[in-house]
Amino acid sequence: MSPKQHRGEVTAEHLLDAALRIYGESGEQGLTVSAVTRASGVSLGSLYHHFGSIDGLYEALAQRWLGRLLGELATALGPARTAREGVGALTRAYLTFIQEHRAAALLVHSSRADRVGMERGRELRDAQEARVSAFAQWLRPRIEAGEVAPLPLPLVESLVLGPVVGTARRWLSGFDDVDLDEAARVLPERIWRSISAE
């Protein structure tokens, strides 16, 4: 990598890091061009050069953190020998991620991210395909072995991730009736019952 390319990557990282800090402190309405350039110390021209617009920066930031979340979920599945263990590992990894990266989790679970996901779903899915399919690749042999109910993979993914995402959204919304430690203990067994072939 040339020194110029390296400087460009460092600049883009500064912009993304500043944008996440601002998003965590002020939400979407606070994520403006002037706020990001002021917080990052990066020029307006550099922001437009790297991301094209504040919307481009927002989308790059959301994709960056969605990629990290999916990567952590894939890593959590690695050591799991059984589907039941995998459900537990996936649930705990997801809930740990939102606790440790609250600002990023708010961004990934935001209504804007949902809108973009609905409008550009296929394109975004294809961009994350390797990470998304890690769950399907891990799950397929467990379905074939009769450990998991023989349901279409998208339905199994919904049964596994739906309750976890719902719990995460409720916690991120500020409801004080959600205890993530309790959810990490209770949800895996409840989810497992919904997909078990037994």
C-alpha cells in the first residue's frame, strides 16, 4: 500500500470513528457534515472524497458495524459442536455486542438502517453474503443430521435471531424492563425449543 493510500484509509477511519461518536451522543439528527468534520479534524473535501455525502458516510458506518456484528456471530458459532450450543453462543454474542457497542448497535438497529435495508436489501445481503451464509453453512449439516427441524433456512434464521433482535431493540430503546443477562440465560433454551427436531 502506498503512503497516499494509507493516509486515505487513516482519514476515512477518522471520519467513521467521529461519526460513530456523534451518533452515540446526538443520534441521527446530530450527524451532520459540520459536526463530523469538526469532531474528526478532517476537511469537508475529504469527507466528500471518501464518502460522497453525509448519507454515504452513514451507510458506510452502518455497513462497517453490521459487518462486525455478523463477524462476531460467525466467530461465536465456530466452537459450538451442537445446534443447541450454537443457539446459546449466537444469543450471547449478539447481546454482548449490543452491550459493548451501544452506539453502533443503535445505528445498526435504527429505523434509517431498516429503511435502507428494505430499499437495498438484495444488494446489502450480497455484500454481507459470506458472513450471513456462515450461519446457514453451520446450520445445514445439523438440519441434515436431524438435530434441527427440517425448515427452510430463512425460517430457522428468523426463529433464532428474531427473539434476540427483538430483545436487543427493546433494550436499546431504553426500556428498563429488559435484563440482558437474564435474556442471555433464558432465550437460548426457548429458541432451541422452536427449532429442535425433537
